[in-house]
Amino acid sequence: MVDIRSDAPVIVIGLGRFGAATAGQLDRQDREVLVVDTDPQLVQKWSDRVTHAVQADARSMEALRQIGADEFQIAVVATGASIESSVLIAANLVDLGIPQIWAKAISLSHGKILERIGVNHVIYPEREAGERVAHLLSGSMLDFIQFDNNYVIAKMYPPRSIRGRSLAESGVRTRYRVTVVGVKTPGQPFTHATQDTVVSPHDLIIVSGAAADVERFAAIG
């Protein structure tokens, strides 16, 4: 298994909304980033924003070698409009031996193909965004992130039944089958919650647990 530094340089292929957002965030984290796109205007636009910006067709193995893609340990395939292009680019990166490859998929079948050719991490940004919005529409939660195996973390205001009492007294874990992992009092940073933590009406809380349990807890009001 290849040991990859947490600050290792990243090559991002495709400067659509997803690729641009990824490259921009990596740059804000002071990561070295090489962005690649076939559109010269997009490349010019990003040339002053990231470490390196190159116009190239990543469907070509020779083009990838010329820009030094094989020297990277982390790659992001952000193209998605054309499944054929996405798969070909990902396959090239696998053949180059890049140990960690992230790729955007626009459908489950697209994602399965990417996984079969050796992509380590398949991302479904549209589906994940839609699921997140659906959970937030009730207004009970302020943020919602779902992980594998139906495990979620949500940010919300505390239900009335737990306000003004310690978490041990309110019996959050036993009564609602969720865990309050963090609390934010206005004007203060988030802190880890303990059984002795007392939640006030103005606090924000971070809750973890199964999706259905967290949703029921948030709906208590």
C-alpha cells in the first residue's frame, strides 16, 4: 500500500462546476494543484488561481505523460458529461499507476464501471446534493451528512425535551437512540459533548446515529 502524504499535490481533470469547486477548495487549503481541461479559456481563467493550469486532452495517455500526470499520487476526474470520456480518462490514470483516484459519476451504472476499472473513490455529487436537500426541507435540521451503512451526522437546534438538562438526565441515547457529539453556544466554538453537558435553547448541537433515528429526534421540536 502506497503511503500518501496528507498534503500531496493533486491533479484535477475537468473544470466544470465540480472540478472548479474541488480545485478552488484545494487551493484555499494551500495544496499544490494541477488543473487540466481542453478549454483554453477555462485554463487561462484558472492559471492565476492554482499552482498549475494546463490545456490538454486527458483521454490521451501521451498527453497525460507529457504534463507529468504519472508523478501525482492523487487524481480527481471531474468530467461527467461524457461517460465515455470519464471512463477513458480514469482508465488512463489507473494505467499510469496513480494510487488514489477520485471520479465523478452521473449514474449508478457509470459509477460501477469506474469502480471495476480501478477507481478508488466514486462520487455522486448530484445525487448526494439532492438527498441532502430532501432531508433539510423539513426545516428541523440545519445540515445533514450521510455516510455508509445509513450512519448520519446532523446539525440542529436542540429539541425542547433536552434543553436545560444534562444529556445524562435527558437520556438522549436511551430514549432517542442518537448521540449528541458536539455543542455550540452562541459566540463560542463547538465543543465535544459529555454526559454532563447541559444544552440551552440557543445552542446548536451535532447529532449522530441512524438516519431514521436522527430524523425522528429532529422532528420532536
